[in-house]
Amino acid sequence: MSLKENFDKDPDGKDGQTLRKRAYVFDLDCTFFDTRPLYPAMRENAARLLMKHTTMNAADALDTVDRVLAENNGYVREGFAREFGIHPHETVDTVYDPAYMELTSVKFPPGFRDLIKSLDGPVYIYTNASTPYADKLLATNGFLSVVEDVYGVDRLNYHRKPSDGSFRAFEEATGLDDTYEIVFFEDSLENLYHAKQRGWTTVLVNGYSQGNMHANADMATWDYVDRMVCDIAEFFDPDIKPKWTIPHDYIYR
């Protein structure tokens, strides 16, 4: 089954309506790439930021980072601002500083670059990380030249998904309006929920993030997730049937 057969309700245009163009929008961390190998460096970056603004030693700073992550849905930006008065812009820039990361350690499927290059519409990266980090990560792994554009929070007035301000700023910046079918790949169910409210086609990529802190699902999930895959390449593989079950790790009650 092809992507066109999966999602075009009228693939031949027989009802007289104009077919919509298609655009592909990908979250970056643990969606486009398996970036779990970078998480220890991000954690250490966050701890260095705490030590800069407080009298904490390294061990206490790392423990605090872990606590703030657990209490704030896997992010430190808001928690650092609330508890320590650290400006969110500085937090984003520091946590995602690629200078301390081994960017070639990320993982992606064989042939993935050619697959992305072959897609029948523009490809965008839409991330809650910083644009410089995303650009560097994509460039290091040979993908920057095959995407249309990259949007981190610094290009979206620091609005973070799943806020309406973030989605609205992204649509305005890219010019993606209702003439496009926006196929959105994400590992965050909360972000997919808000994307679905805007009429986007939603794909849950769960192979890199099962049990993550912002995956909180029940069976109502399928009201706003159109397809679930282990990785992006699986979505485009005509020999793999769609999965319609939620992994146990995604169900919290």
C-alpha cells in the first residue's frame, strides 16, 4: 500500500476537488534520528548551566537536572526559569550546545537519506530544540541538504510544541496552509494531539521513545493518531502493515 493510497481520499480527483499538495514535517530528537546517544551530553550541558548560576557541585547539579526533567515532562527550560531564574533562551542554547556532543553517534535506518530525498513534497524539521543544534546535527550526518528548512524554538519566538503559538508560528513561517496535507511525524503524543486539531495527518514514531516521560496514552489516542510506526522508514515501506495497537509502555493510568 503506497502513501498515496493510504492518505488520499480521492487519489484520481474524480470528485472534482483539487488535490492538495503534500508536505512532510518531522520532529528531530527520537523521531527523525535516534538521538538517545546524545542525551547524556544534554544532561551534562544542563548541569553546567546550573553550576554557572548556583553554588551546586557537579553531582548535585546532575541530580537536580534529573529531578527537573521528571517534574517537567522531559524538559528543563520552564523548571530552570521558575526555580533558578535562568532565562529560557539561555537554557535552550546551552542544553543543545553541539560542541559537547558526538553528533555522529545518532542512528537512522539504512538508505534513510535517499528515502527523504525522494519524497514528493517539501521536508521540514520542526523541533523544540535550537536551530543551530538541529542544523549541525543534520549537516554532520549528511541530511541538511535534503530538507527544505529547519525550525527550532529560536525561529518560532521560543514557542514550544504543543502550544498553539508554536504550531501557528510554524505554519506562518513555512506558508503551509490548507492547500497542503501536512504529514507530521512525532514521538510525543501530546504534540500529535495538537497537530491533529489543526488538521494535520499524524504519525506516531515510537521505536526510539517507548516509555518516555511525555508519552501518556490510552485507547482514545487513536482519535488523533493516524498511524503508528517504529521508525520513519517503516511508514514508507509498502510491505509493512500498519500497527493499530498501543505498546504497554505507552499506557499510563
